[in-house]
Amino acid sequence: MAKKERKIVSASTGKSSTKREKKSTAGLRIGAVLLWIAAIAMEVLAILLVLGTISLINTIPTLYQMIGLLVLDLIFVIIGSQLWKKANHINPASEKNKLAFWMWNNMGFIISIIAFVPFIVILLLNKDTDKKTKAICTAVAAIALAIGGLASYDFDPLSLEEQTAIIEEYTGTTVYWTKYGKVFHNDVDCSSLNRSDELIEGNIEQATEAGKYRLCKKCESRVATETTEE
């Protein structure tokens, strides 16, 4: 079977990876924190509406105002969490302390709980809120909590030790990746690349700078098979 012809573009960088990673991570983390603060602010406003402390827009029913605030709350939580997860993959934490490692990688998940659970509790305990508003807003908040939690949870966090090992193992090796892919490949003819017309080639530092932090599963399996045969 003839090999597929692909355009291979060489990766290039003019700056040291260390400086660029630190700068990028700082911006991502600040953005995440600001969005999380905005999310909690939306929750606080929704709670104040429940308690009758404030009235935002008199022409719109309170029920719809609370739903709107919860939706904004969810949007801010998710976007902030995606920024935080991206920062963690660029500049990962050490996994020596398992609890600290989990908490650091899942700050978005923790924020999701903070951004919705207090509202649900206060709403259910408030005696002045009618049953219809309680039922609808509780359901909306619970769904938002589930969506925000799942979207924010990092099911496969990258550790500093894992990143270091990958860089050390593939230093001096040409690797390949695609613009929108999530992994790098050490085999230009990997079957996972069959649909890709353009590949980028470079070193492992350039691959990680491009957001490709792990070796493709098929390439990993092939390497393991070759090692076993040897």
C-alpha cells in the first residue's frame, strides 16, 4: 500500500520555552481566577434575589432573572476551568503530594461546587420562595452544577514528573503533530495521521509548546511492542 503524501511543515521558535511557558501560564491563571470571581458574583446576586435583598430588573420576573444569573454563572465557571486546565498542562504540578496535586488540577471542579451548592441550599431553606420557583431554580442549578463539574474536572492531569520524563525520553528525536491534535507522534506514518494532509515536525520542546503533551496511544503501543520483541 502506497504511503500517503503529506505536507510536512517545520516547527520553529525564537524564544526559550521556559520564559514563554511562565508568561502564558500566568495570563491563563489570572483569566481563570477573574472568571471564577465573576461566576461567584453571579451566584451572590442570585442568592440576594432569593432573599429579596435586591431587585435587578423590575420588568423581568425574578424566576427568569435567577435562571439568567445561573446560566452566566455556568458560562464563567466553564471558561475559567478550561483556562486553568490549559495552564496546568503547560506548567504542571508535582504529583508527590497526591491531595495537593488533585486539588490543584481540579480547582475548576471545586469552584463549580462553590458556585452552585450555596445557592441551592439557601433556596431550599428559604420559606418565602414559592414552590414553583424553588423547583425550577433548584433543577436549573443542579443541572448547571453537573455540567460545570464534568466540564471542569481533569480526568487525565499531566504531572511535572510525567512531563519531565517525556521531554527527557524524546530529546533529540523528531516528532510530529497536527495543528488541532492533542498528542504528538514519533512515527510519521502512524495510522492515526491517515486523515491529516499537513503535519508539523519538530523537537519535543516545540511539541509541548504547541500543546501536545503526550505520545499518541498507537505510537506508544508500537514502541512497547518493539521493546518487548527486542
